[in-house]
Amino acid sequence: MRLFLIVLATLLVLGCAQAPKEAPKASPAKDPVELGKALFQDSSLGTTGQTCKTCHPNPETSMSGVGKKYPAYFNMAKKEMTLKEVINFCIEVPLKGKALPAGDERLLALEAYLKSL
């Protein structure tokens, strides 16, 4: 009986030492509009050191209603585009960055911010 208890105690100690790892806790969800506003001023979207705000210094006034405008003809690209496509165009061309994938949190946040104007 004593040997049984020693073996059982050993197994319990070893089992506790190898407890399964917890999944990393997700960070609290950020408000997409606030995240988009921050990204609008973030130079990491491209490689030029510029931001969206470089070309659009007063988005609250100069871009008011832009979210309702698209899809529409975008003169710089010379074709009709959605708002997400325009955002990626600006990231790729003036900022010289990589386009954001369709479901990327940053793309959705930038779109949410522009639609909030």
C-alpha cells in the first residue's frame, strides 16, 4: 500500500509539472475606428516614411463622406475601385508598401475610420 501511494504521489507531481499550456489570451478588441485613425498616421504601412496623413493632413474635413462615395471611379488609378482597393492603392503607390489582405484587421480598421468621417 505504501509503495502504491509513493507511485501515485510521483505521478501526480509529474503530471502537475507538465500541465498543458494555456492559449495566449487575446488582447482586448480595439475600436476599429480608433485603430484606423492611428494607422492613418502610421508610417509602417509603407517604406517611404510617409503616412496617409502626409497626403491627407485634414481628413476630418477633406475626406468627409468618402466612405459613402465608393465604389467609384478613382482618378489616380484610372478605374472604378472600392474603398478597400483605394486604401491599398495608396499603400502601394504613394507609401510604397505591400497591399493588405482583404480580411486584414488593419485594412478593415482604415476602412472603418474613413467611413466614420
